[in-house]
Amino acid sequence: MGDLKFDAQPGQLEHPEPGNVYVTMSVSFSNQLRTEQHADPFQFVLRDGGGVKHTATFIQTCPLWSAVNVTAGAGYGPKCLVFQAAGDRPAGLVLAWTPRPGSGDYNIKLS
């Protein structure tokens, strides 16, 4: 994961909700298991500094990508993810990944 941008600039016709900004980042997948794994942008949510969880969205500068299956030993990415977040709270960002329903979240601290 890398290229984290808080208050990322969208296209001309795109605007976050009032009080929010866009947060973009790139993610890559490396399957080191023996079984195929699913990679989907909607497996991720961003918990902002206020504790609100936001689902993935897309903007012109960070287009939506299709879910894929990554076979054993393969890699995929980098792919862009974008979320909205509270504009006045850049600290405390956490990316939560839920690879399978009911599997629990992997929390990745971003700031």
C-alpha cells in the first residue's frame, strides 16, 4: 500500500460531501497462499479520524477497478482506492480490509 493522499483532487465535476475530502491510495496484492484469493475494491472501508467508516467510491483520477481472483503465487496491482473522510481530521485514518464475509477485519493504520 502506498501513495496516500489526503484531500486528493477530483475531476472538475466531482465533489465530496460537505465537510469531507477525498482520500486516495494504491493497493497491491501478493498471494502467498496455496489457494486462489479474491481481491475486490468493496472489501475495503476507510475509518476516518472521527470514527466514521466510508465505503470505496471512485473519481476520475482514481477509477473503479473490477474484482479479480489472484491465483497462488500471483500478484495484482497497484490499484487505486478512493474514499471520503472528514476534512478536519487527517489523523487516525485506518483502512479496514475484510477479505471474506465473517472473516473479521484487517486494520491498517494510515496516519
